[in-house]
Amino acid sequence: MSSGYSSWEESESEEFFFTARTSFFRSCPAKAKPSLQDVQKEREAHNYLTKEAIKEKVQTYNSDVTDKLKMTLHSSGVYTGFIKVQMELCRPITVRAPVNPGKHVNNNSETAFSLPNGYTNTLHISSTNTVREVIEALLKKFMVADNPAKFALYKRCHKEDQVYMCKLSEIEHPLYLRLVAGPRTDMLSFVLREHETGEFLWEAFSVPELQNFLRILDKEEDEQLQILQRRYAAYKDKLEEALGGVWKPG
């Protein structure tokens, strides 16, 4: 898959944890309990701006843009623009096979696919689009068959020389957060992850998904076995060569 963007115009509890590095059994970041002050700051940031303030913010935002991904303010007060979402998925996703009208294809064909960690996708959205809609748009673009409820959108913020992650509510508006923070992704960026539960909820997966996971595990097990066999075969050859040089029968 190549990087690009999708156009999709106009169509309170939070979870914080410090960032950490996330194959199939990759460990997920540990959670850190937020202070009451941090939670209050996040709630205050959700107070929406007036129409005039939004107009001023859009003008300031566009003057600071360096990658030509500017925002457009419409007469209705709705504005459109771009957000970049980094994909940090611990588990493979189930992808549907593309439908080719000219050929007879099994539309139920699905396969497990591990998306490269850190892959970034750019979406063109509206200020009216919610977090839930953004997640659905991302999954639709990648033809992901998994239930959107398995995923969550996080924002990565830099404050006081620290980086932390905040899980966004499904009814929040990512483009508004982008507008308020400005275009710099080093100050605010969006990340798509699975819901953090501390363990794998296998009952949430369908039988085809579980079968795909087993196939992936079998493949990884065979690869690791071949590596071990080659390693010990090389060690055996070197050991026999060393023994042959110091000991001869008779």
C-alpha cells in the first residue's frame, strides 16, 4: 500500500499513558493514571470556538502550513482540512480481497495483514466528522473487515518536554483539535491503535480471524525452527572441525 489521502468532506472518559514501542505479540504501552489537573486541562480544551474565532484560527493555521495541506472555511461555518493518522497496531488486521467486476472473485475472501508499524495516512475530512467516522474511513480505505469498535483514535501531545497519549472520545472532532493545535505534528499528532485492555480479548474475533492468526503463528514457528536448525548445524560443523584437529582415532 502506498501513502496518500482520502477525501471525505461533510458527510468523558479519557485514557492517558506515556508512549512506548509497540509482530503479533508485541507488547502494548502501559497506562499511566492522569492527575485531576491534567484531566481538567483536557476538558477545557474541548470548549469550541466562536465563528469569528474559527475564521481567525483558520487564517493563522494556513499561514503556518508548510506542506500545502491547508484548511478551507465555508460560508456555512464548516471547515475542511487534512489530518495525518499514524497506524500503530499490535495485531494483524483482516483485509477483504478487492472486487474486480471483470472477474469472478470470491467476495468473502479475507486475509490477515500486518500493517507496517508507523505507517501514516492522510485523510481529508470536515470539522463535523467525529472520531468514530474517522476510524471508519480509515478502515474502509484499507478494506479492513474488522469491527471498528476494536480500534480507538489517540492524540499524541508534547507538553513540558514530555510526550503522552490521550484516548479520544468517539464524539470528538479531530479537525477541530488539529485547528486549535496548529499544523505542527510534533506538537499534536493522531494515532490509530487497538483498544487498550491489557490482554487479548479473543472472544471479540471471528473464527476466520482466529484461523488467520493460527496460520501466522504456524508460519512464524516454522521460520524460527529453520533458523535454529541452521544455527545448530553450523555449530556442529565447527565443533567437528575443531575436534578433528586435536583428536584422531587409533
